[in-house]
Amino acid sequence: MKSVAIVIAAASALCVPLAAFSQTDATLTRAQVRAELKQLEQVGYDPAKGENPTYPTDIQAAETRLQMQKGATGYGGASSGSSGSGSTVVTRPASTDEMRRIYFGGQ
């Protein structure tokens, strides 16, 4: 009888942390889903195609167009402008005398 109580206590102790991971606030409302679908339709997505073998690429392309329209710059998004790093100055290797000055403090 004592071993049954230990098993029940251990099982309930393992189940308690699982309840902490439930997320009830993360669900979308019906209105939010409809609004998002309407936005996707406005940028060219057509959910009425039925059995569409290119479904994933179609919706991803529509989501990309929607994000570009909103001006979002997230991971992998298109961005305008340019960036550069480094210097435009051409450098050369240091001479033996320059290396001596650098490492030995000579003149």
C-alpha cells in the first residue's frame, strides 16, 4: 500500500509542471484570423483555389508581400539601402623595420 502512495505522489509531482506550460492567452480570435485573411487576399492570395499543390509557397509569397507593404524589416526581409564594412584604403604588409618598431618599441 505504501508503494502505491509513492507512485501516485510521484506521478502527480510530474504532472504539476506540465500545467505551468499551458498558454491560454496566445490564441487568436476569429476576428483577428478574418482580418489577417482579408489582408492576405488584398495582396493576391486566393484561398478559394481548393486543392492547391503550391499552397505553402503561395501563402508565404503573400505573407512576404504583406510584410513588404507594411514596411517590416525582420529576418530575411527585403531592405533598402546598402551597407559596407572595412576600409577603402589599400594596406600593405609591414616592413621588417616597422615590425621591429611595433614589437620591440624601437625607433
